[in-house]
Amino acid sequence: MVQTEVLRVHPTRPAAAKIKRAAAVLRQGGLVAFPTETVYGLGANALDEKAVARIFAAKGRPAYDPLIVHLATPEELPRVVREVPELAWTLARAFWPGPLTLVLPKAPNVPPNVTAGRHTVAVRVPSHPVAAALLRAADLPVAAPSANRFGHTSPTTAAHVLEDLNGRVDLVLDAGPTPVGVESTVLDLTAEEPTVLRPGGVSIEALAAVLGRPPRLAHPTVVEGAEVPAEGLASPGMLAKHYAPHAELWLLLGPQEAVLAEMRRRVLELACAGRRVGLLVADEDRARLEDVPAVLVSVGSVRRPAVIARRLYTALRELDRRAVEVILARDFGSAGLALAVRDRLLRASGGRVVWVEHEEGKTG
Ligand code: TXA
Ligand code: MG
């Protein structure tokens, strides 16, 4: 156990002295949790193998799961990347600083634990002013996974970080809630064609506009139009429980009417069995569910996927705090950031997905 120091900083104009203090902790091999535009990261000097090992220990993260390296500017890519393809520069110009992570060939000086022994390294240049200031002051590539215990919901506030990691991290920079709310989009540029390994803060539509066509998606379950293939969902490895609240989460996919009817049916059944149920819904659903015996949490209007993304993890933590045992979540579609929301809910469900085809009572 270490004593965790918390420094409050202004989200857009952080005090230089506090940034300097955090940078010094990183340079001495310590762990600093800091805000990025997506979620809070748990940072260490990416070129210091021992410091990086402390990240894995603090998170309880298995050694096979590689980390993202954060840089102050795109010009620093050669510090950690062996060879930067032209397409990486094009994407950097379009999306950096911002929530896009590129998987590129690793430079030899990056210790093997950062990349879990792979020959590729994931890198991004975050846009949050506090992250940017810290990276500039430390003058180091900083390896940082999301600052949560492994498998748990990612933190979008410093309080979330402390819930999971108090006493396991040297310093937390608290700049309030993070604006994007879901993690970066991970795009593999070492595959035969650009492949999205994780949908996130940069939408598929935005990537397609720069690439000239939609990127390949590594996970067919999150494909546009979502005829979610049953065999895909059955694959437990792909949906290994991740980004998850403590409660058991079920994701209900399908047309809104049918999903709400199924939610209502399940709540009543679970309530009868004496279980405390939480519902993760949209503003538009509230009126339809107000009378059901469940804790209702809305993440916003279905018309504003970016707001839903921003509120998702706080909503999941709130349902945990309100001690529900089962969460029934609706799907919010796949346009823009809603795709990342669907991906996280799929993973949080650990495969507990229900495809609701028809309204109650209908057949055929
Ligand atoms: O928004 C974000 O990306 C946040 C903030 C802190 O930057 N970070 C984050 O890190 O979400 P983490 O460790 O929770 O997720 C990193 C993801 C994992 O899915 C990991 O498998 C993948 O990136 N990844 C990292 N290095 C990789 C590599 N060399 N090849 C393929 N995937 C990689
Ligand atoms: Mg994570």
C-alpha cells in the first residue's frame, strides 16, 4: 500500500506547480492517475520496465493485455514506433490530439511488458489539457490503461479512480469528469487493412471519411445494422466480462417497443423472485417504465449518442451503488458513439444478451 495523494487541477488551465509535481512522480518511476478526454488513465514511464510492472500490479491486470502509450505530440511517434506509415500521419493530422489509438510496429526501446510481448505498440496523443500538460512536463512516453481494477467499469471521475485504486497509486490529478466518457477507438494499422479492434471516442463514420471507406471491424457483433449473430455472442472469449459493474448485466437488443415490453416482463419476474433490479434506459423510455419495481437510470436521449457515451460508466456505477443485483440495459443503436456504448454493454454482459424480435403476444 502507498499513500495516494490527490491534487485538484483546473480542467483547462492546470496549475504548473501541480503538473510539475505529477511529472516528477512519473520520472521517479511512480504511478500517476490523470484525466484524458476519454477516461482516467493510470500512467507510468513507458520506457521503465519496473514502473510499467507496477501498473499491472495496481490494476490486477493480466500480463497478456498490452497497454496504450500516450505521447505529447505526433512528432514523438518515432520515440516508440519503429516505422511510421504514411497513413498514420494522415490519421494523426485528422484525429490527434484526440480519442484515437493506433497500433503500429514497436521500436526496440519499448520494454516488452508494455506490449505484452508483441511486436506492435498502441499509441495515442490525448487532447485533454491536463494530460497534454503532464506529458509535456514529464517529457516521457507514458503507458496508461484505464485507471480501474481489471475487468471493472472504467473511471470517468477521480472519485471512480479512488474507489478502485486508493492506496495503489501514488498521485491522482483530479480535473473533474472526462468529456468523452468511453475509451479511445483502437485502430490496427499493422493488419492487412486498417482494422478497428475497439470502437470508441472516434466514430466509424469519422474514420471512414478520412480512410475513404469504412474500416474493417474485428468484432462482427458490433457491426452496423446489428443483426447480432447468435454464434458471435455465444463465443465467451470475445465477450469475456469486461468494463463491467458488479451487478449481473443483461443487454436487450431489438426494436424499442419489443425491448421495453421484454424489460417489463423480466422486471416483474425478477422482482417476484425477490431480486433487486436496475434498468439502464434512455429518456424516451422513462414514461413507459415508471411504474415498474426497479431502479431506473437514464443516460440521456437516444438522439444524442455522445451524451449517452459520456454518462454510461457513471450510470453503471450508480446502479452498483444503489445495490441492484441485476441490470437490464437497452441498446442505443450504432450511430456515432452509440457503437462504442453497445460494445461496452456487450462486454459488460459477459455474453448475457437477449435478441428481442417480436412484441409480447405476437408470433411469426
Ligand atoms: O481512451 C483510452 O484508450 C484509455 C485512456 C486512458 O487513454 N486507455 C485505455 O487503456 O482504455 P486500456 O488498457 O484500458 O485499453 C487498451 C486497449 C486494450 O483493449 C488492449 O488490448 C489494446 O488497447 N491494445 C493495447 N496495445 C495493443 C497492441 N499492441 N495490439 C492490439 N491491441 C492493443
Ligand atoms: Mg481498460
